[in-house]
Amino acid sequence: LGTVVLLLIIRLLSNGFISQKTEEPPGPWPLPLLGNLMQLDLKRPYKTLCQLSKKYGSVFTVYFGTNKVVVLAGYKAVKEALVSNAEEFGERDIAPIFYDINEGHGILFANGEVWKEMRRFALTTLRDFGMGKSLAEDKILEECRHLIQMFEEQKGNPFDTTCPLNYATSNIISAIVYGSRFEYSDPRFKNLVARANESIRVAGSAQIQVYNMCPRLFSWIKNRQKMLNNRDTSVKDVKDLIKHLKETLNPNMCRGLVDCFLIRQQKEEESSVTDSHFNETNLIYTVTNLFGAGTDTTAGTLRWGLLLMAKNPHVQDQVQEELSRVVGSRHVRVEDRKNLPYIDAVIHEIQRLANVVPMAIPHKTSRDVTFQGYFIKKGTTVFPLLTSVLYDESEWESPHTFNPSHFLDKDGKFIRRDAFMPFSAGRRVCLGESLARMEVFLSFASLLQRFRFTPPPGVTEEELDLTPAVGFTAIPSPHKVWFLMLQDVAKNRAISITF
Ligand code: HEM
């Protein structure tokens, strides 16, 4: 009888407790309450997660405090989850701080019907209003002219590129969303940009991560209050801008995304659509989401680009040689890209190495799923570790060095690489990808056409630091580099800028 009972217990354990446990993705042993916090670098968690993937494989579990997270590492796992299992891995995991701020409205931190409708609306409107059309190109080129002018005006003075690049990328979204750009000197615009950027930096702080782990206990923390205040002020400003557009609305003409939304809202009201998501709250958060997601990422990518040019003068030489040979002194256009294979490769390599959104934006599983032999429960937080894709040792010849040849064949022709995934993939793939690509190409090429970027005097190229700043996005830490205006290179007139 004893043997039978023992066999029964073993069978029960292996069918239930043990088999379920062993089928869950492996990971470091969590401590009570703290989980794996002691093993994670909270400032740049993606770095330690990459190290852990070497030990635990491409699908593993970590605990941020009591929050369980399944991490997907490497190109194959991330692609298989986000593309081949798009439905199961396509939900957004909305951390408490983002729920506080967006309350489930808009696109970035929304799910279900709201997300579906707002995303579809934004994609079609952005497409009609610009992406892929010459309108966006014209708006970007106009902004490039203001940006260049701002660079030129700083002759000889130390110059921080963070603001101008944030202003330029933000203004491109303004032109598409509101139908017009702001002057860089407009205090309301300056504050809008400053608040959005502060919130992105603060969102990645240790305080906010602690709040996300125990929202009830830490609702009082300072950084949460800061983010809520920023949200309130931005919402007020956006409401004012929308009010003005509403007063001057012409139902037969869309000046930008807001007009299209208001016209659609009116139509749905007139035809008494009962469950319409075209309401003011969704409009406000769709607008703030586009600014929040599109400014810091694009400006950060451009700052990495300028910094990498200063660090790699031989690459900069070739970029400038190709520009002067193919484009000369006229304005660069999108259609030039196909004739600029080296620059195309350099920009892709900048984006690969820059790794601006290292962990994508957290996803969650929409249902129970068995993935690569592991059981993952519905509602589990999932981090698609984009760093591990962009630095995947089985995909890239020299993953940790700046090497534009990753995107060139032996004849110097540009080649696409599937593991190039800075915009993520699948259902939640970056909504602004086409616009961002156009912005980065036109701005980078226009700046490199006119300026030569170098480290400040007394600093060698090797000494330029590539450690990213702490925050939700991995943008350059403050740096000083110089730039020379190309026509002045011979005269050796330098302009100092700070990244
Ligand atoms: C989402 C990258 C520029 C709008 C994302 C995601 C990444 C990303 C990695 C998360 C995808 C996921 O969760 O799997 C980038 C990079 C950019 C950039 C590297 C610049 C170089 C832009 C621009 C816009 C934009 C210019 C707006 C015009 C969005 C939106 C989402 C998003 C709305 C949320 C999509 C959703 O949840 O359905 N982006 N992005 N992004 N991005 Fe971008």
C-alpha cells in the first residue's frame, strides 16, 4: 500500500505541481517581495536581462519585486512571439503609472476596441497627411531649414543640440497633428516639449519602478506627482489648441490629424453612433501619445548619429563624400535615398547600435500560450528585449561595434537585415516608423551636408562616451562635441555643441 501511495503522490506531483512548474520559463530564483531586484541594474535593466539570457535562454522569467515578467531574448524568439504569435503577444501591459496618466485612452497605453480604433485612425490619417506623401517630406524639409539656421546662429558658442533636435522632431508632429508648426521661441511650445521629455526621463527612474511594483504603498512619491502635474498642464494646453482648431474648423478641409478627428466625431454624433470612441479624451491622449512616442525617440536617434559621426571620422568622410557626389549642394529629398547606399547603411547602423527603445514597451499575453515549450499564463507581462535582437551575436558579425558594413554587400549595395528591429514588430509595431525613417534620413543628411562633427579640443574620439542616459529610452548622456561648418573647415572655425 505504501508503494502505491508513493507512486500516486509522484504521479500527482508530476502531472500537476512539478510539470506545470518545469514548463514555465526558467529564471533566477526570486527572493520574497524583492523578487530578482538584487540581480537587476534598475537604471539600465536591459543590460542585465541580456546577461541573464545567456544563462537562462531565449525565454525566461524574472521578478521585478512581486511582478512576474517573461523576457523574450534574441531575434528568433522575439520574431516568433511578436510576428508568428501576434495575437497572443500583442496586448499592452499598462504599468500603474501609465494607467494613472492615460486611463486606458489613446494608443500607447490602451488595449481592446479603443486601441484598435485609435491606432487605425492615426495610421490612416498619418498616411494621408504625410507618411509616404510629399506633404510630410515638405514639412520635414521646412523643419530642417529651421534646424540648420539654429545651428548656424550658434557660431563659436557652446551649443546643446538636445533642445533644437527635440523642437524639430516635435514640430514635425505638430505640423501633422495641428496643421502648423510652432516658433522655437514660443514659451508654450518650449514648455510642452520640456514637460514631455521630463516625463520620459522620470518614467524610467527607480522611484517610478518602485511605484509600479507597489502602487498602493508608494502613491505619494515625488516623481509620480511630477508626472501627473506634467500630464495635467499638457492636457490643458492641448485642450486649448483643440478648442482653437474647433472654432476655425472647415468640414471640407483637414489641416491635420485633429481636424480629421473632429470631423469624424461630428459625423458619428450626427449618425448617433452609440459606442463611438471618437470623443475628446481619446483625441487628447492620441495627440499626447504621438508627441510622447515620436519626439524623444527620433531626436535621440539623431543625437546618436551626430555623436557616432564625431567618434568615427572615417565614416563621416565617406558620408560626406557620397552626399557631395550624389546630391551636391541642393536639398536632399527622400528619392535620393536609393542612390545613397552608404548613408542608408550608416543610418541603419546608427539605429541598430543606438537601441533607443531597448525593451520595446511592455506587452502582455492575451491568453494562455505555450511558447517554445514553456507555458505562459494569460495576462503575464512580456518584455520583448529589442537590445538582444539588435545585438544578437548569431545575426550580426560585430554586434557591439559601429560597423555600417552590416548593411552593405560586397559591392557596396545596401542590404536589408531582418534582425534590424528598432521599431519592434507585429501588432504593436511602432506606428510612426515610416515618418521616423523619413525624418532621420532627411535631418541627418541635411546636417551632414553642411557641418563636420568632431570631439571638443583636448578630447579624443575614443574618449567620447557612448553610455546611454538613464530613462525609458536609451538616448545619449550629455556630451560635448564640436561641429565645423563645411565651408569653414578650411578656415578651422569651430562651433561647440553639447549632446
Ligand atoms: C511604439 C520605436 C518614432 C509613435 C513604439 C515601439 C517602439 C518604437 C520600439 C514599441 C513597440 C512595441 O510595443 O512592440 C520608435 C523609434 C522611433 C519612433 C526607434 C524613432 C526613431 C515614432 C514616431 C511616432 C511614434 C515619430 C509618431 C508619429 C508610436 C506609437 C507607438 C509606438 C503611437 C505605440 C503603438 C501601439 O501601442 O500600438 N515605437 N518609435 N514613434 N510608436 Fe514609435
